[in-house]
Amino acid sequence: MPARRRRGLGVLVTAIVALEIICRAGLVRPTDLVPPSQMVVAMVVALGDHATRMDLLSTLTSVALSVLIATVLGVLAGIVLHALPRVRRACEPFIASYYALPLFALYPVLVVIFGIGPQPIIFTGVMYAMMSVVIATLSGLDHIPRVFYKAGKVQRLGWPAITMRILLPAAATDILGGISLAVSYAFVAVIASEFLLAPEGIGRAIADAYTTFQIRRMYGLMLLTILIVVSINMALRSFHKRLGQAVL
Amino acid sequence: MMKRGWIWRVLDVLLVCLALVVFWQVVCWAVGTQVLPSPFQTIRHTVVLLGRARFQIDLLATAQAYVISLVLASAGGILIGILSGGWRGINDQVEPVMLVLIATPKVMLYPIILLFFGLGEPAKVAFGVLHGLPPVVIMTANALRSIRPIYRKAALTLRLSGRVYAQHVLVPAIFPELVASFRVCFALTLLGVLVGEMFASSRGLGHLLMASIGANDQPTILTITLILFVFAGAGSSILLMFSRRTK
């Protein structure tokens, strides 16, 4: 293990031990913060519970569907905007300010339109995740050298073939970067929507644990969610890095 | 010639706005005005709400919390970013924490924020800072690390003092990235303050939004969303223009 990583791990372990001591010594109220060891136990107990596993499955399914739909729509929108520079310029202020907008404020309106269930949650997830894919696709297509287009024309490929066989593979690294951001945004949107109004999901379970004063369970579920989100993010980041190196 | 190009560009943006309004109206006809109030109804309701004292208090509460959060997030982010970008040992500890914070759905942390800060102003400011600070840290540290070594060598050759080096070399070199990070911070802090108000406050637009969700008051939901859309859109566009000029 490299020295830098060893040092980082050392600091992390020290912080966890310090937190454990602070909690055990009664320096913070157990209703405010529970020791890390109890968080881990609560997480394992929660994972043994069928209802929690169903909540987790529901959240992960919503996130996966949101990312899938956002990827398809985002790549399509990116290709169209790249092909129409005037429309792209006109849309730029909206693209730049998109993530400042609290889009999940529209979630209650979506609930009235679609009813309580997975649809409004997935819709919110798609709205949040899509723009990062659009931006990444545009960036990827901008970086493609002109010679790639010329090679496609020399081979007498039509625009669909040039897009599918040349442009999208060439922009794949950037698009994947956008997708890994989309995963984070989809998690944010799905969990925020579940907090607001949803019959199930890990966000709902955390909110319920908080309102019923099950503080240990609440921390256990939070730890579980953070571990899942960070693991997915790290895996995508490492894949993105490797793909970038392979392309270069 | 350039002026004419600029006018065309503004007209194009207005056309996109018009297309969005037409889309909104079509959806409104499709689902009914009880579910989704029309653009005209929403603008009329906005005018009515802006005249109400209670709404002005909420607007002011959000603005106040937002300004405090923005100052704390950008100043704190730049400070930690400078420490992180300047010293590798600090960066090794700070960067992973910031990356985890960026990836984590922070809305989930609201019970912890509530437990530690209580219901009110500090909680929503904490939420704003939690959202806005990490990207500023990462972007400032990256900007410092990517400064071309020749700048440092030139400063050493000219025997510049630390203050002069910072003033005439370092700050101008990282200024475009600082502006870009402020643009990101501007957007995310607003989101953070609103999330904080929705879950951990008894005042502000976020709290009013939550109350309107409970009361199924669609016109107020859309009015607040419209105000936030216009503010965030205008602010981000101005910062984007400024950001392009600094490059």
C-alpha cells in the first residue's frame, strides 16, 4: 500500500476511534449521535430486515431507471444540439443555470399528475440526471477532430452511421463522465423525492426512522446509503479513468 | 455588426423562453388548471404574492440565509482550497472527504443538521454551506495545482516577495477558475438553502414551498418555482458571461 494511502487510512481510523470515544464518554447526547460501532450494527440489523431490503431495492431501481432514461435522452439531446449550433447557443443560459434550479420543487405537481408511486420519482430523477449527460455529450462531440468526420464521408457513411460508429465511440469517455455524474444526481433526486412524499424507498425509511426517534436505525440507514453511493461513484470514476487511459 | 449578432442571440434566447411557455401551456391544457396552473395564472399569482407582507418576510429570510451561506461557502472553500492545493499532505486528507460530500445526497443528512443546529437560521445556512463549499475547495485546489511551473520560476528569477507573487502572479493565474467555482457555488448554495428551509426551518421560501405541498396549493408552488427559476437563471447567466470574459 502506498504511503499516501496508508496515511489517509490512518487519519480515517483515528477519526472513527475519536468519534467512538466521544460518544461512549457521553460528551454528546445519544439522541444526537451514536457511536460508529453502533451505526455499523444498526446497518447490519437493517439489512437483515426484509422491508428495508425492499426499500433499498425500490430506491436502486428508481435510480437505475432514471440514469438509463437520462442517458438515452441526454445523448440524443446532445447530438441534436451539437448539430444545430444556433439552437445550442440559445439554450446555453438554460444549460448553465439548470443545476441551480430546485427541480424537486416540481415533484408535488408530478405526484398530482402521475399519482404516488415510482413514476414521479423516476421523472424527477431523469430531470436531474439528464443535463449532466447532455453537457458531457456536447463536450465529447466538441473534442472530436475534423478528420473523423472526413474519414466517415470518405467511407460514404450516412449521418446515422457516422454518429453510431464514429462520433459516439469517440466521445464515449466524456459521455461516461457525464453518466457517473448523472448517477450522483439521480441519487440526490430520488432520495429527496422519497423524503418529500413516497410510499417506500430508503429516503422514506430514513425520514420515518427520524420521526419515530429510532436514531440508531436512522444512522445505520444513512451509513448504508453513503457506502452504496460512494462505492458506485468510485467504481464509475475508476472505470472512467481506465477508459480514458485506454483511449489515449 | 457585433451589436446585430448580440440582438439575434437575445432574440434566440427569448424564442426558447417562448417555446418553454408554450410547452407549459400545452401541458396545462392536457392535465387541467387544477393540477398545473397556466403561465398567465402563475404570473398573476406571483404579483399577488409579492404584494403580501408574509411572503416578503419569507423572501427576505431566504435572501438573508442565502447571502450568509454564499459568503461562508465561497470564502471557506477558497481558504480550504488554497491549503489543500498548496500542501499535498492536507490535500490527501481533504480531497476524499470533499469528494464523498459531493457524491452524497445531502438531503439525507437533514436529521443530523437538525439535531446539531436546531430548527432555524443556522440549520439552513449549514445546509447551504454543505452544498456550496466542496466544489469550491476542489476547483480552487485544482487551479493551484495546475499553475504552470514557469510562473514560479519567473517569480523566483525576478526575486518577487511572497505578497507580490500572490498579488501579481498567483491570483491572476487562478482567477478564471475562482470565478467558475463561484458560479457553481452560487447555484449549489441556493439549492442547499432551499433544501434546508424545506426540512429544517420555519421561515423562508423553502418552508413556504413545503407548506404549499402540504396544502396542495399548486399556484404558490409554481410561483415559488418560477421566482427561483428566474433568479437562478439570471444570476447564472451573468456569472457565465463574466466567467467567459475572464478566460
